[in-house]
Amino acid sequence: MITYCSRCIVPSSRPEQTFTDGVCDACLSAEDKHSGIDWEIRRQEFNLILDRYRGTGENYDCIIPVSGGKDSCSQALIMRDEFGMNPLCVTHTPCDLTEVGLKNLDFLRDQGFDLIQISANRKHYRELVRVGFFKLGDCCWPEHVGIFTAPIRLAVNYRIPLIIWGENSQFEYGGPASKKDDPVLDKNWLEQFQMSGYRVSDLVHEGIDLNNVRTFIYPTDEELKEVGVTGLFLGHYTKWDSKANADRVIELGWNKNPGGPVEGAYNDVENLDCKWIGGLHDYMKFLKYGYGRATDQLCIEIRAGRMSREQAIAALAESSEGNVPVRYLPDFLEYLGISETEFFENLDLFTNKRLFQTDDKGQLIKDNMRNLTPLYRPM
């Protein structure tokens, strides 16, 4: 049975979410963020750290991994304009970039940032998407890995020791207490939280030569130590606010999604870069855990004090969360060379039947659009 946080609408089915007296750990973190942390002291601490890295890289003071999204674009602006750093922006190109995603990468360059795009060869990238979709239930598994490995490899190659990431997701959205106050992102963090329990080295069992997927391979400890690579969360030292990030870049010409929210979402400013990360990826999460992107976005609004729980429940009911994403379905089928039947049969394999209506034979009940009916909703 799913229960929901009494302050926000996050469900107990969210992996690694813990609750205290009915309140999720993310809401308790938000309480601490808004009233328990002296952000000025943390900012001063951050400046002292940055002093050690200014001028240490070859032409750049730090690397900022970017997707072209509102948060990473805002990170670049904050690091340059507020902290006086000279960052190099690095992106790992998703398997199928959207038009608005490309425009927002160009937006970064228009703001005066150098950008390096690391693009894995499409032949073997496709095989990683296949592994993610059919074996892990995550069609965007290589995107999640690549954005956390390619910038590290470039840091080693360019000898730029400092990498600035965005928010600490375990603090902002819930996760192990031991990681909430940790400002460092390293290989252990990546393998624990981003890789679905499946390591790049496991790909050899799928017949994939690791030499063909090198952008996804984390540098060795010796390589990291020789350069002194350190990855820090900006959100540990400055008060993270996704709306402020969006407002900052929109004012400068950053592009929202032209058609409104992507499928399954509440707002029109997230997950815009890849054709299926904003639709299919979030839908597969919905099938496994009974919630999707709109829930995540509405919880952020509640914790920021911009929306009541009741307003969020009403907004969730009006969203497309839980509907089969169809906009890029033909593109995905063509990309993997699979049929629609194979596609939906695989979705059923990853669907948690305890969370959705089934018939007396235990078969999932679907409407004429192949949508399921959840057994649980926040109230």
C-alpha cells in the first residue's frame, strides 16, 4: 500500500524515501534549508574553496556539466557572474536531441560560455539505450551515466580539477541521511544513485566492447588523483531554487518548451533536451513506482512555499502524468528498430501490478489509449 507525505504529495513508493511522523525527509530538508542553514556562512566557505582553484586549470577555473536546461545554464551564470570563475561548459549529447534542447545549448554560447559537446558514437549509444529500455526499465540510462562521466574524463584530459554540479538530490528530494550534507559528488555517488544497480563494466555481458563506449567509463582513481579532480554541489553552498534558476535564464532569452509541459509534467521548463527523457523515461518511472514528473515538480513547489498541498493535488489531477507518451513514440520505435507490440510488452514487464487496476486474471486493465488506472492517489 502507498502512503503519501502529509506535507507534500511524494509517495512512500519513491526509492530511498524515508518518513518521520508522516513527513518525508525531503520536506524536513526543506524546513532546514529555509530556516536552519546560514547560507551566508556557506557562501563564504565556498569562496574560500574557489580561491584554491582560480587559475589552476588550463585556461578555465572549473568545469560545469550542462544539458542546456534551466538549472545548468543558471549554474554557469552564477559561477561566472557571482563567484568570478571562468567555467568551461561540457555536455554529453543525448541519443536524440530536441530542437529546443539545441537552442538552449546555443543560448549558453550566446551568453559568452565556451561549450564542449561530447557525443558518443550513435551505433553503440543505441545499444546502451536498448539495454536500458529492455533490461533496466530506463530508456535514458546512458544519458544519466554520460552526463556524470564525460565531464570527469574531460577534467582529466584538460587538467581542470574542479567540477561544479547542481543540487544535491539526496538533500533536495530525499535519500540516505549520510549523503544529505555531503558536498562532494564522486564515483561512489554516481554508482549508488544514477546507475540503477548496473555498472558500465556489466555491458561486456551484453557483448559490448567497452572500447566503443569510452565516454561512459569513469576515469581511474590514479587519473583523478594525478589531476586532483573534485566535484562539488553548488546547492550545498547556495540556496537552491529551481524557479529562480528558470527566471534567471528566461529573462536572458532561454527557451521554454514551445508546446507547454512535456508529456507527464506540470511545468514547461524541465527535461526539454532529449526526446524521450521528459516523456517515456518519466512514464516508466510511473509504471514502477506509481508517480511521475508532475508529482516531482509539484512537490518542489510545495516545499518552496509557492503552492499548498491541496492546490498540488488539484494540479496533479489536471496534468498528463500517467498517460502513455505518444509524441515521440514513432521516433523511439524507429531508433531501436522495434515494433509497437514489443514496446508495450516491455512496458508491461516493468509495471508494478500492485499499483494499478487488474482484472480477475491479474491482467492490467487499459483504456483505449492504453492508459492504466492507478490504485493510489494523494488525498
